[in-house]
Amino acid sequence: MSELLSVSELSVEFTTDRGVAQVLDRISLAIAPGEVVGLVGESGCGKTTLARTVLGVLPAGGRIRGGAIHWEGRDLLRMDARLVNDEIRGRAITFIPQDPWSSLSPLFTVGTQIMDLMKWKSPRRGVTGTRGHWPALVRGYPGARRRADREAVLDVLRAVQIPEPERALRRLPHEFSGGQRQRLMIAMALLPRPDLIIADEPTTALDVTIQAQILRLLRDLVKERGVSVLFTTHDLGTAYELCDRVVVMYAGQEMESAPTDAFFERPAHPYTRRLLDSLPTAGGEIRDIPGEVPSLIGPPPGCRFHPRCDYATAECRARRPDAHAVEGAHRVRCYHPLSAA
Amino acid sequence: MSEPRAAPLLEVVDLARHFPIRNAFGLRTGSIRAVDGVSLAVWPGETLGLVGESGCGKSTLGKTVMGIHGPTAGEIRFGGREIGGLGRRERRTVARHLQYVYQDPGASLDPRWKVRRLLHEPLQIHTALSRAERQEQVEAMLREVGLPDAHLDLYPHELSGGQQRRVGLARTLMVRPSLVILDEPTSGLDVSVQASVLKLFRRLQAAFALTYLFISHDLAVVRAMCQRVAVMYLGKVVELAEAAVLFEDPRHPYTRSLLSAVPVIGGRRVTRDFALEGEPPNPRDIPTGCRFRTRCPLVQDLCAVESPPLRSTGGGLVACHFA
Amino acid sequence: MRALALVLRRLVWFPPTLLGLLAVTFVISRVIPADPVALVAGETATPAQVAALRSQLGFDRPLPVQFVDYVGRLARGDLGTSLYTTRPIADDLASRLAATIELTLVAMALSVLVGIPLGVVSALWRNSVLDHALRVITVSGLAIASFWLGIMLQLLFAMRLGWTPLNGRLAGFPPRGVTGLYLVDAVLAGDWAAFTAALGHIALPAATLAFPALATLVRFTRAGVLEVMQSGFVLYERAMGLPPSVIVWKYILRSALTSTVTQIGLLFGILLAGAVVTETVFDWPGIGTYAVNSIIRSDYNAVMGFTVWAGTIFLAVNLLVDLAHTVVDPRERMS
Amino acid sequence: MRGALFVLARLARDRSALVGLVLILALALAALLAPVLATHPGDVFEIHPAKRLQPPGAQHLFGTDRMGSDIYSRLLYGARITILIGVIAVGASLAIGVPVGLAAGYYHSWASDLLMRVSDIFLAVPQVVLAIAIAQTLGPSLPNVILALSVTYWPWFARLVYAETRSLEKEVFIESTAALGASPLRLIALHVLPNVASPIIVRASIGMGFTILTAAALGFLGLGPPPPTPEWGRTIAESREFLPDAWWYAAAPGLAIFLTVMGFNLLGDGLRDVLDPRIRRAGGAVRASAVNADV
């Protein structure tokens, strides 16, 4: 299956006042068209950094040290920046943020902000090229395209079950609940008819019943339109609900990647096993993982889980294990993968 | 309901806490009935879960019992003594036995104080122990919550989320309370850190014979920790039962949709068959009669007329005409 | 809703605060000095004249009665008579009002039109050479004594280079016009000679007055923009590939401006305080010079009249700023 | 409160704060060692009309003024006046403003509201306007200038402390410590005051600069200490008559004021970053409200 997005050997570091943190260590990840991939891991594992590196919006202090991000064969890191910003970002790849409360400007109506997005990112806008154009601020928005875009906006708002879409466009963001705002975010992510949506913990800030509605809505719309999704979360339950395949990360390294059912029933990597075991169960004995997540400033060599792993050997401490297939698409980076017990 | 053992440690009768809504002129134009008539009891050594979605009033209930908010109506009896209406001074004597652990541990610690002073303070307030005696208890408690002595000389912002949570807990346990109200003790924690904190809560409960009022929106955590669970919706308790009964055979329609919204790894998928529509109504204008009727699959005319009382159904209490 | 409440509360508190201000000026002029009448009569007056004046002005009545009379006359716009010009102080102030307003408005425009863009730029290119240079200028802007800055500008531009007149508001006759603002009247009358002359005269005083206000506005806008750049919607817009110029000049600036509006209100305070001293340096025939001359001539009534007038204007401006805030921030409007 | 040494160490790492510290130390040394450093200590009172308006040279580093006195020496003694006015006026303002702000902020009583309304009156008028009125009525003298500045500056501290206390009250750690059983007095003394201390210190430092500027303005307008006191503001006023030739006569005192106030402003900015842990946690981006506080 040809890959839509393929991240290979991506390394990212952050300069902090306490030294340089190795946040991503040679990450490789591929997403096929129409596939929903879950990027799972505890805070500090680098999943959000990976998502933001693909989007090209690294926070201050972040630097890409190596690797490539191929999008339909072309490496985004070496393409002309303006071209990526005009053609890829917000058109081929769109974004759903985690915090619905702060992702829309409080001072502009929802309609203004959506139409601003459509002015630049509408599928009806031709390929722009880079040279010879009026500066962005003064460039006009042809009336015909604007009307067509507006209709498309109303359709998608209905699709995400926003009540009275006409009136909604005239209201300010603070007049919507968290759940409704996240529906707006989903609508804005779908409008440019992207090939890939990057959703960074989209339901973490929502109550469980609203989260269920949003997960169901997102899965239905995505599957209906064949859009692939890179979905980061620290909540294993939401990954189980939404994803076709799950990748688990720990301290900046990807540990295991498997189709969802295989991932949860037959985890091969010791960390995945311990993670699933520490989920609270009814009244049973609670097992946690001894030790602490290592600091990424001067991280442990080789497999970064070895200080807390029961099966760690000299090999694990020496060199990071290569990823190898355990069973079909189920791949793991470990010298001593757990048998399919 | 198992027959009551000894007298309850905490008993709340028809407790209400309303917050006034003021318009531009500062005139009261209505009130948010955050807690609107709640009655429940907590027995010594027990962990009572208090679950519900944000805005259901569970934190407000916790804070009102703790005396952070004065009650608008109803009674709070702690160890048989009415403490709802106490003045600030008498209230402080109760503070020794009834403690509150905050949701955001970092914010509940004075950023300018080192951990050492933060742990000494409770003893300075409530006991006449000498400095050395206090230091001894502080170091013992620090080990109990699993922190190294070196952390005594750190400032709160120099600790991780999990460590701040342990310091917050240690601070409340210094005065050997009997009832501890835990407000969302695991929110924002990663799975493994959450597991270690829950293990700690259990160990401390045994070590100090504690009783917990465990407030949380995370049903899986409540199921693992609590013997009995109360479900709240818009300021009222809609169902209260033994944890096993409530999770296996939920009676109230809201409890049922709440449980059906929680992803169960390996089980049925919410994205295929979860059915609760809409969002909780605005707390400023609560529907008449039963509050859940605007979203309830079993709704009938009676629901709009009469607010169902909490009545026994053998396995537990439920507030619904048709459950 | 919040700002609306603020405005209403300030509106409710406007009269008592003003009354308080009158009480303070009354105490300063009548209670603190050992013998207020002697002060008013002046050093040359004989004891008999002083006694006559005391009963004529009613200074022998109990203080509260005097205060009621004092407030009564102020309410009717009677700020008392100037000991020096023997004309009603209110008239003196009125005749000079236009000059001060013109100077303050030009300085305000200068600091807003220059300050805000510089603030945005220094935030966008944070820690660049430009940012550091601006920070040195703004810190010194807040540290320079405005009267000394005025003198140094006079020394350089007026005396050494001769680019601008030394002081005063206009050499020839003022342009005909209704507003009393020479620049505006000159434009309305199409009298370009008068316009350039007036512009030449106002250049240095306006620059002197504007510099500290400009420095404050650059710092405040820079901090505001930096804070907005951390917000969620800026991240979202960058991730969705909106053109950077749209993000900066539409979304970031608009957010930073809402807090800057209240800052402009505070600015007016700085300008008013500065005007008193700056006008003296440039012999600008405004209310500031009038106040300072009253001081030199120990014309207590005039000084008190000026204080009351300045306080009232300042309170009114604060009220206007709060109203402007509700206009700028739609969330308040929509409540 | 963190050790003073710790604060100094952190300040030294911040270049601009260091510059500020150096400027203030220079001012203090100039004032303290004036008799030693001055080339013509006598010139504070003696006049030598023959040597009028000499340009800066070997004998008179900054030249001589209209009365032939050595400008450099008078500036050194002027530093004493400046420090005296600044320290006493800001000190008095702190002594009045902080308790008023603290009480009004913590105890919501009608009395606290009244105190805040009184301070609103003073804040309603630019400080220099009221200071002029008071100094004018009392007559030009050093104590009167200090009184005028103190009376008109305490409300800035009252307002600052009031705002900080009210915002602190909503902080969770105040609520949690109260729930722990701490008495209101203990809360104010051990929790509110230390947390309010840093904004006060920052404001005091910037306030010194602001007060020195206002004092210089009063001096310039002739309301400061009368001659022969070598007050910087009035020296500039005297110098105007002899411009542009005697440029040094106006430049020297103006520069002295500028450097002194710059020192306090830089120190204030440096202190704000060092003392407020929240700012450090927010990655050092200057909080808009923090900047606003010093206007």
C-alpha cells in the first residue's frame, strides 16, 4: 500500500536552560491513505512534538536534527517553506487542537474565522505557486468562490451537528460549549478536503459523554470521506475506540506498532504490557511501573526503557533495537519481545 | 444497602449551595444552584465515590462540606456534631479531623515556601510540638508518601506533578485527619503515575485508618477505589449504590448512558453504539421536575411535573420514576 | 458584562471622587497654609487690607460653610478670580484650552502611530538587534526628565541647526477657524503657510511630550503581543498555514490592541502631567504655562483652579477609556 | 523570602539589571563621598563671579555655573538631595500605602472601600499636578517637596498592594492553607505579605526613579529647595538663560538625573524577573499585567 505520510529517522531536540533535551530519537512512522493511526504515550514521550513537527509548528527552542518527512514522495523538510505553508499546511494536512477553549480568537465571530480559512485553504482555490502575487493582506476573495465556499461551510456544519449553522456563523466563540467548539474544529479540519488530519489529544479536555459523541462523529466522518488521521492521546481507551492501528512511544522513541486488536490483546513490548497492566481494574490489585520516566537531557543509551524493564540485558543498554515484524503489520523494537502469551 | 455499621462519620442532609448571579449593577438576578438538596452519609474506613461530569456540583459539595463555601441550606454532621453553621474560629478546630486535597496540587502549595516549611505548618497550627519533634514527624510522613528527604529543600515549582500531589497529601495527613476529601486526585496524571498514586492512597488509608470522599469524573478509577458510589447530575444525586451493583446493573438512565460512554478496552465500541444526545442544560435555568428529562430516553409527562425523590430499589437508591 | 459593570461603577463613583478632589484642593488652599488670606492678599497688603479681605471673601466663616460655598461656586463654573490677571480663572483657562488640547492630541497621535507598530515589530523580531535597540530607547524614554529632553532638543534643533523655531505657538496671526486648533484650522482654511509654520512650532514640544508616552506604549504593546503569540488560536492558525501577515496584522494585533486601549487612557495622564512642564520649556501658551506662571506669581487661586480643572478632565478621560474598552472588546458588547 | 544573596546572584546574571545596580551604586558613592570626590567642596555655598560660565576643563571638570561655582562639585552634593528626597518620599509612601492596601485587600469592610476611594481621588490626578499645588502652598523647601511627594505617591502603593492582595486571595494555596486551619493573621503575615513583597519591591525601585523625576520637575518649576541648595532640577532651570553657549551647564545635571532614574528602572525590571517565580515558569515572557503595574 503506497504511503501517504512516511516519517523516517526523525530526531528533534529542545534547548532548555538546563541543557539540550533529545525529545525525538530517530522516529519512523508511516500512514497509509484512509488509515487512522493512534500515537499513544505518557506525557513527555514526544507524541505532541512529533505531531507538531509534521505540521511544521515546532515550539520555540525546538530544532530538527535529522531525518525526513515524506508526503506523497516529497520531503516536507527540504521543500520551499512558502510552498509548504500555502499548499500542504491547512490543505493536504489539517489540524484539530486539544484545547477547544483557546483555539479560536475570542474577538472575531466564528464565521469570520472560518471564511478566513476558506479564503486561503478552500479546495476550490487553484494551485497558487509561489511567485508574483499581491501580498497576502490585500489579496481579494473572488465573490463566486466565496459563495460556493460558504455553502460548503454550512453543509459541513450540519454534518458535525452544529445547531442553526446560519446563526452560528454570526456568534462569538465564547457562546459555544466545549463540545460544540470541538465540532467546529472538526468542521474546519474537514472543509479543505485534506488527505490527512493531525488531531492532538482532541477529546482530552471534554467530559466522557461529550467525548463519546465526538469520537463517534470523528470516526464516522473520517471513514465516510476516506481521510487518514494521526491521533495523539495519553488515554488508551480513546485509542481503542478510534484507531485502526496504534503506535506507542516512550521517552522519545517508538516502541511498538500494531493493529488495534493485536496491540491491546497481544502486546509484544514489555512497556506496552506494563502500561496496559497499570490501567485501574475493578477492585483488583493495582500494578504500577517502578522507577521514573528518564530525563531527556542525557537520556539512557540504547532502548530508553531498559532502566525500568524486567527483561533488560546488556544488548538493550548498548544499542537501540531495530524494528522487526512480530506478525504481519505488528512491529516491535525489542530484543526480547513478549511471546504472544 | 448493607445495614449501617457504627454511626456514620459524616452525614449530609438536604445540603444546598447556591451561587448568586449578579448583573452589571451588582443586583442579584438569579442563582446557580450548584448543589441543590443532597443527602448522603460516609461510614468510618469507607471510600465513598462521588462521580459526575463537570458542572454537576461534586467539587462544590466537597468544598461546602469542608467549609470553604458556607452552606445555603441543609445540615452537615461530622462525628455527630453539626459543623455547617460554625463560625470561622470553631470551624478551625474541626479542620484538624476533616481535610481536603486539591485537584491542582501545585496551586495548593505556596510558591515561596520550601517543602520543609509547608509540612511543618500544619503541626505549627494545631500542635505545640517542638521544632525537633515536628521535624521527626515531617521526615516520617515524607517517607510514607514515598519522597526522598532531599525534596525538603525544594520549591513546589521544582517538583513534578506527581511529586507535588504527594507533598499536598503529606501536608493534609500531618494533623492525622479522620476524613479526607480527595478532589479529582488523579486528573491530568499519566496511567503509570496514576497507578502509583492510587496504590499510595490505599496504603495510607490502611496505615492511618482514613475515610475518603473520592471525587472524580474518571469512572474506571472510581470503580477501582470505592466501595460505594454516588452519581450526581446538575446538583443532585441521581443514584447511590454499592460499586459492584452500580457498575454491573446501573438503574438510572443517566448512569447507564454515563457508563456506556466509557471506552472498555477489548469490549464493545462506544463509536458504534453510544446514544446519549445533547449536552447538560445551562445550570442557570434547570428544567422543572427531573433534571435529566431533556436528554432521558425514558422521559414521560410525570417527569416534567415532579422531581423524583431518591428511593430504595433493593440494590441501592435511585431518583427516577421509571427506573 | 465585566467592563460594563466597571463603567457603571466608575460612573457611580465619579461625583464622590470629584467631591473628594475638591475637598483635597480645599484643604490644600485653605487649611494647610497658616494664614490663607495673607497668601491671597499677597506680601504687600497691610493688616487692615488683609482683615477686610478676610470678611469680604468670607474666610472668617467656619470651614464647612466655606467648603459648601467653594463647591457651590465651582459647580457654577466659577473657579475664582486670578490674583494676577484679576480675570475669572475659568476664562483664562478656557482661552488657553485649545493650545493644550492641540499639543496633547499631536503628542498622543505621535506616540500611538509610532509606539504601537514599534511594539509589534520588537515583539515579532524578539531579541533581534532592533528589539534590543528599542528596549534601550524605551527604558531611557521612561528615565528622561521631559523638561531636560525639551531643552536638549531646543539646543540641538532650534539653536544649533535652526530647523525649528525656539518656542511659542505661531509667529504670525493664527489661521481663521472655529476649532482653535491651528493645524486643523489651517487645513480647513487651506492656508498652507500657516500650517507649516504651526507644524514647525509644535514639532519639538510634541516630540518632547510624546517620548515618555511612546516608550510606555512600545513596552506595553510588545508585552501584549508576546502574550498573544503564546495563545492557542495563533498556534492553530500557524498549523493551518494561514499567511503569516494575516495572522500578525489581523489576529495578533487585534488581540493585543484590546489591552492597549486601556493603556492609552493611562497615557493621557502621562501627557497631561508632561504638558505642565513641557509647555513651560517651550513657552507654549497652554494651560500648563498658565499654571506654572501662577506658581511663580504665587497666584494661589489660579493654581487651585488649574488643579481642579486638571482633575476633572482626568476623571472624565478615565471614564471615556472604560467606555472605549467595551467598544473594542466585543465580548462585553455582546453580553 | 529568598536570601538577599540569592537575589543578587540572579540579578548579576541579567545584564541590564547589573547595569542598573552599577548606576545606583555610583549614585550612592557620589553622594556618600561627595566631600572627598568634589574638586571644590566649598562651591556648594561660596560663589566666584569672576570665574562665571567657564567651559569644562582641567580645573572645573564640568565647567562653572552662572555664579562661578564648580558644577561637578555641586552635582555631587546634589546627589545627596536626590537620594534624600527619593528614599524618604518612597519610604513614607510605602509605610502608608502598604498597610492600607493590605488591610483594604484582605478585610472587605466599608472602611477598606473608603480607603480605596480616598486613594482613587489621589490617583485621579497626575502626581505632579497635586504635588505642585501642595509644594506651592507650603512654600519651596526640601521638607515640603518630600511631603508633597509622599502625600501624592502613597496611593500608588495602596492600589498596587490592594490589587495584589485581592488576586492573591483567589489563589488556591490561600484557600487551602485557610482550610488547613490557619488564622487570618497567620495567612496575611506568612503567606500574603511574602507573596506581595516582590511586586512591592519592584514597584519601590521603579517608584524611586519616578519620584526623582517628579522632584526634579518641582525643582525645575522653582518649587524645590531654594538656592544655594545644589538641586539638579533647579540647576537646569538656571542654565536655560545661558544656552546655547554654556551647553554643559544644562547637560550635566540632566544627564545625572537620566542615569540615576535609568538605574532604578533597570533594577526594577531585573527584580521583577528574579523575584516572581511564576514569570520564570512562564518561560520569561513578560506578563502584560506586570508591565502595566509599573506605569
